[in-house]
Amino acid sequence: MKTKYFFLTVFIFFMISQIITSQSKVDDLPVFDFSKNYPQKKLRLQDMADIEYVPLETTDDILLGGSSVLSAVTDKYILVHEVRLGDIFVFDRKTGKLYSHFNHKGQGGMEYSWIKNGTILDEQKEEIYVCSQFIQVYSLKGEYQRTLKINGFENDMKIFNFDDESLFIYDDVVIEPGRENRTKKDPYRLVSKIDGSLISVLGLYFPKRYSNKISQQLEGNMWRPLQIYYPQNMHFGSDVMIMDISSDTLYQLSPEKGLTSLIVRTPSVHASEPRKIWIPLLRTDNFMMFSTFILDFNSSGGKTPTFMYNFKTGEMNKVSILDTEYDTRVWSQGRWEPGGSPAIAKNMSAEFIPASSVIDAYNGKRLVGNGMKIAKHLVEDDNPVVRIIKFK
């Protein structure tokens, strides 16, 4: 159903003592037009960035499963978790050697049932936040510290590390039949890392909210969620990029600068059904990459275009990025896109590369950075290698 809602976004944090204000006026912002045919630009990843490889230690006791997630890469550590099994691995950032491994999956008060909403590494405090039904906090060695009573099972919650004192939380739309009215109109908030108490609510108010999932009715008053997976928020160092499905503005939230508007879209997300959605992929000091698609639950899907906005030149382009280490096909047949959004320093991205793929690229003499040195010691059954991409 088409709607005619236009909303007023209040650029403040409110409650307690913290106030964060927007630094941009919408009228001054660059505009992305969904209906415009932007010029195509072909780029090479290895021209845009320097590459570093970190091989992760592999033994009979240190094997990463298919559901393992690269969660964070810091100056000292690499954090990996296994969603269902509950294993948590901390590797040394420079050597890839195991620093610690623990699993506290269970039903006790100091345990987690499974890692529903990811893990967070606070390097400064040397703590790991495991986001399940509640947020369990452990030392890097796995010793229990405390529990933050924030119910992560109530809705599809996303949790980010924000600053020394707080976590940043996004509450998704509630789709459970009969409970839809529990959907929050202001879904972003900061909570204390000490006890989970509310610090402030981000003043992004959405009178009409949309979701990337719907409830599918089954027999006997049963239902199940039908979901199209994609990110709405992503890391940019300690900042968070907010590309909310219910908003026409891309925001950047910074501990130092507060809430800043970066790019607006046209036509409005409210203007059509099915909705035209944009998805954040990567932010650097020089550019922003995002993708677009039609949020149609009856569609079988397909390729989604990737766009890049250059903050220095003001150019907006449709882009293809060739990865010369692993994508040896012609331009029209493949491209590189950021895979997932691990927490990492600004102007960097990180991803898992299967050991077999690294070995194949080694045999083809395509690896750059320290890749050739690392790959000659790998075997195909080794744990995946972490590739760190440092954009220039």
C-alpha cells in the first residue's frame, strides 16, 4: 500500500545528560537518485588498497566450522565465534596463533544458549561481550565477569561496540502476530557496558517503520518469519553508519562528532511498494559503497548493483571492483564486494578466505602483500586465512 508519510527527524540524543546533535542540513547533502542511470566505473581492488594476510593457527583442537563468524580485528587480537556451537576463539593479530578458546554454551546464569546477536571485543578493557538472550561479559580468557540484562530474544536486535562506556543497540520491527504494537518508533539507543542501563536514546524517530522480514501464517495459528538478510548498520571504526530501511537519509554516528547526515535518497522509501532499499557495504574517509535492491518477498532475487559516492569529488558511480587475486574472470562475470562487516579500524575491511583459495592464488602467482610468504606454508585443510584490506 502506498503511503504519503513524510517524517521529521529530530537530530538529538535525549535522556540523562548526553546530547548529540546533527552537523548537516539535509538541503546541503548529496542525493542518490534510484531512478538515475549512473555512469559505470571499473576499479581494481589491489589498486585501491594494500593487502595483509593473517593465517589462523590450525590444530585438532582449533578447527573453525562453517558457521564461524569473523567478528573483530583489533591491533592485538582477532575475534571469531561459532553461532550455533558457541565456540569463541581469540587469535593473536600479528601471528595468528591462538590466544584463547572457550565455550560457555548452556542454560546457567553465567552461560549463553547460542550466539544469536554476535560478539563484541573491547580491547582496552580486555573483555568479550557475547550477545545471546542476555549479554554475557567474559575476560579474553573466558572468565565470567557480569551479565547485562538486555533481552536479545525479544526482537531482531543488533548490537555494536560504541565507546569506552556504552554499547549501541538497534531494535528491529516486531513482526510476531498480536505483538506488532511493541515496535519502537525510536529504535536506536546507548546502554551502559557496566550494567546495561539506558544512557540515552538516539533521536531518530520513524512514524512508519518497515522490516526486512514478514510473518508467514501456518496451520493451527502457527507462524514463522520470512526474512531477506541484509545489513542496515555497519562499523566505520568506532563510528556507526546508519542506513535504516525506514529512512531517506544515511547517517554517521560518532563518539566525537555525534550524529551527522551524509547522503539522502530520492524517491522516498515511502513512495513505492515493493520498497526500493539501499544497503551499506563499506565506508572509508574517501568514499561510501552501498547496494540497492527491491524488497519483494515474492521475488527469487538476483544480482544487486553496487554504487560508490566519492566524498572528495562528489561523483556518484555504479561500480564493479575486480579482485585480481581471486577473480580471474572478465569484468561482466564477477566482482569484489565487502563480505560481512567485522569491527575493525577505519579505512579497513577484513574477511575470511578459504585456505584452498589462497593456495590456488599462490600457485597462480596472484597474491600481493605478504600473501606469497604466508601461502607457501598452508595446506588445504587449514583454517581460513584472514585477509585485511587497507584502503589508501
